[in-house]
Amino acid sequence: MRTYLRLFVAGFRRQSTYRLAALGGLVANTTFGLLKVALLFAAVDAAGGELSGYDVGTMSAYIWISQGLLGSVNLFGRTDMAARIKDGDVAVDFLRPLDVHLASVTTEVGRSVFALIPRGLPSVAIGALVVGMSMPDDAPGYLLGALSILLGIVVSATTVYLVAVTGFWLVETRGLEIMYMVVSGFFAGLFVPIRLFPDWLHAIATATPFPSMMMYPVDVLSGRVDGAAALGLVGLQLLWLATTIAAGQLATRAGRRRLEVQGG
């Protein structure tokens, strides 16, 4: 466990070197957050003040929390592991006395958690000060929301790892990464809450791990879903975490047998 803790810290410290990039991300988050405020507030107003369970306060919370999670939830499909598989460096990783899958995920989570500091928290604070938003009324709501966000980050890391390990068979994964970026952002609730989807499309979205990355944490932390319903969403996140970890372990073992490094 000490080894994986050090990998987490290493990922955290590595991401902390990109301070100007974090500032640029915060500016982008705020700009697009204000654009989404104009569009989605107009939709709520046109619906008579409530749209699929969202009023102005909960819609604002959705906008700013989801924008704040953009730097921490990997919806782009790109990881270092994909490059290491392609150029053969993963062969060295397999020689090290640690689990390649868990080491990669732990490092990715460390980088993602750091992004909450310069991008996530300031984005939410700006939204709360400039626009206002609904939030839980009690401390347990915030604690459950924080747990849900952490689970969302880890589920994101374990799922995007599955994209990377397809490189054992495909070698070039950029096409799959682009497809992942399109699908994950849509089903995770990046553009609009998935409750606004038609019933058939909402059912498809909830059958994927993507809402566990962003939509469920947003609903839990904003207080739109509370009590047993909130615990149910966290339970779904835990289920997807276990599923993606198991799939990652199986894919890594199969890929190790498949791996063939060219060029010496």
C-alpha cells in the first residue's frame, strides 16, 4: 500500500507543475459555465420554473460542479498507458514488482485529485458567488458528496484504462479515444443532465459507467438527490468501480500474454 500511496503522491505532484495550464482551465471552465447558465436557465424558465426535477438552484449546481469536475474526470480517453503500450515501454512496467493496472490507475487518480484544487473548487466558488446554487443543508450531505466525487474520479480512471489496454491488440488507439470522448461526455452528463434525455436514451446512459463519473456525483453533492436515493447512486458507483477494476485486471493479464515488442 505504501508503494501505491507514493504513486498517488507522484501523480499529484506531477500535475502540480502545470500551474498555468490549470489557470487556463479555470478560465475556460468559468467561460463555458456562464454560457451554460444562459442556455439552461432559459430552458428552466421556459418550462415554468422546473425542468425534469431541476429548478434554477439545482441547475446552477449541476452547471458549476460539472464544470469543476472537467479537470479531474477523464472524458478525453487519453492516458500515458496507451503510449507506453504502443512504444513497448510497458514491457519494463511488467518487470517491476507491482500491479501494472493498479499502478497506472493510482497515478492517474493522483493527477486528477490535484486538479480539484486549482480548477474544481474555484469553479464551484465562482458559480456560488456570481450565480448562486443549491447545496445540501447538512454535513452528511457534503461528506457523501465528497465520497461520490472521489468514486467518480476513480471510476473515470479505471474506465479510461480499458481504452488504453486495447492497444495490446489494436496498437493505435487514437480512433477509439475520439469515440470515447464523444460518448463519455454525452452519457456522463457534461452537456445537459441525463434526466433531460428521452426515456429510452436515459436507460441506455444509466447502463454505462459514464453517469457514475460526473452525473451521479453532481446530483449527490448538489442535494438534488438525498437520503436513500443518494446512497443508491453511490452504490451504483461502487458497482461500476468493481466491474471496471475486474475488467482491467483481466484485460491486463490477457494483454501481457499478447504483448510483442518490436525493434529489439
